[in-house]
Amino acid sequence: MIIRKLDQVEKTGVDIPGVKGITKQLVLGSSDGVPNFSIRVFTLEPGGHSPHHTHEVEHLNVILSGQGALMDESGAANPLIQGDFAFVAPHEVHQFRNTSETEDFVFICAVPKEYE
Amino acid sequence: MIIRKLDQVEKTGVDIPGVKGITKQLVLGSSDGVPNFSIRVFTLEPGGHSPHHTHEVEHLNVILSGQGALMDESGAANPLIQGDFAFVAPHEVHQFRNTSETEDFVFICAVPKEYE
């Protein structure tokens, strides 16, 4: 078994098209021996967002702190706050945004380990 | 996409041998269309614990509130507090315990959907 605290996990930048102000932490993943799913944590700074995109794998999300939104295909914003859970199905167009002007928006994004 | 708040999710008792004082919430699972992994939340009342057991699937855990311990095969206690992450590998003997005398111990336990 492995027990891990978030502040022990290295933060890396996310430099892909459509991303603004995001860092990533791979909290539990392939290198820990997970058989199926990996846990990543993303921190979006104020103004930060992910691409408005789609992919073949699902997301399982848990909001850890801050305030944000999960945008759907039409661009409609579903608000997210600490303690909320979200499921984004495979091939569903989506985008995460930090909607606070002062606070980071931090959330778990679990995915199949091949996509970690 | 689905957004869900924990207090919208029904709590059910867990009545299996070795369990004391646990309720379960299936926050995101097969009935929501998850392709691979399900998110469950367990609440252990003071004195509550899971069985000291093993199974063929892994756990991915995130501690939401309270104080507890993840016991290993030898019975050694690994303390867990809010914000901690844990990984229990397949076939690893383990037990979750609430170590507070006053507060609930609440944690996410994500598993392959077949085990939800």
C-alpha cells in the first residue's frame, strides 16, 4: 500500500494547445503499480483553463478547492465547488475553467492509466 | 457529463462480516455509464472499521474528512487525514479504521466498476 500527501508530489507544467495556467501532479500512477486507473491533480490559477476538447477516455473528478466550471459542448458552464464530483464520458466535449479571480481551482482528474 | 454533490447520494448500510459502523454512497457508478471505474464514499462512525481482508481489485482512496488509519497485513497502522491519498494493491490485506472518538471518518474508495 502507498500513502501519499499532495505536497509530496512534483508539480509539472501542462504545455498543450488550449491550456492556460495549469500545473499537474501525478499522485498515483503507473510507476506506483496501479493496475487500471491513475489519479492526477490539476491546479488552475485564476484565469486558467483546459482546452475545450474531447478524447476517447473518461474523467472522474473531485473538486478539492476553489471555484470553477465544467463547460459542455455548447459552451454552457456547470459550476463546481469544493466537494463536488463530476463524470465526463468518453468523447464528450468539455473544458475546465477557474472562475475565481483570486483563488486557485484544484481538482482530481482520474483517468485510465494509459492516459495518465 | 454528470455533476453530483455528496449529499444528493443515498447512504446505504454495509452489512458484511467484519464491518462495524459503515455507510456507503455510490457517487458515480455503472448506472451513470462509467466505462471502467466507480467512485464510492464510505463514512465510518467513531469506532467503525472495514474488514481486515483482501480481494482481487485495487482501491484508490482520497480522505475527505476525519482521522483514520489504513492497517496493513501485519496490523500496523498507517495514519490518514483529510487530503491524503492511498493506493491498496490487488490481493493486499488491509483494513480502514476510524481513529477518532468523536468525528466521522469519510473517504473516497474508487474501484473497478464490477466491484462497485
